[in-house]
Amino acid sequence: MSRKVVITINDTHIVDGQKEAAKLSTVGRYEQKENGYLLTYKETEDFKGSETTVSFIDGVVTMKRLGGKHNAQLIVEPGKRYSCMYATEYVDLMLGVHGKEVKSRVGTDEGELYFSYTLDFNTGFCSHNELKMTFRFE
């Protein structure tokens, strides 16, 4: 069953000791799965034209952004490192994603998904990232 949700995304990156934060609110869809759920929404601003699906299945977060100029797939599982694709209009990159923490809770009216990870490129550290998604059912 799919339900309409209002999603608020708080995204934090720490690069070279400098903290950058962004916040976005959008409307999307929530779909319950056997061992978790999916959140899907259309991107705005820098990623306009893309659709993002974030899945939380069996404690693993997978984020796929398709369409537009920036396509990406990211897998976050605590204690594991995955190689993930990040494509831009100029170049395709293979990034290392090392999962640090994943937490989720879903209530009758709202829910929250938090995950943190580091990114590396050519095995060199790039950034520490934290993403908190809260969603409210409409």
C-alpha cells in the first residue's frame, strides 16, 4: 500500500573540517514492504528532474536517484563498505561508501530515517555525511 507523505530532509556534510548543512521539504510516497519501506520523491533545485527512492530493508539503506543530470546509487550498511556509482553530466565516479549508523522508526502518523556514512574516492577520505529524513503521513 502506498501513502502520501510530507518528507523533511536534513543533510549534513563535513569536508576538510568544514560543516555544511541543507534542509529540504517535499511531498512524496511511502510504501510498506515486508522487511521495511520505500520513500520516493521528486528532486528540486540542483537535482531537479530526478526522482529519488530511499529504501530501508532489513536495516540497510539504499538510495537511488534517477533522471536529470545526477544519477546515483548509494548503499549504507553499518560496518560495511560498498562501491557506489555517482554520475554527473560531466563524469561518472565510483565512490566508496562506508556505513556508520542506520536508525529507523515508523509510527501511525509519522516516521524517521537516520543514516550516517563516509565517502572516499580512490581510497582517499572525502567526507562524513549524515542524513535525517522525517516523514508525516497525509
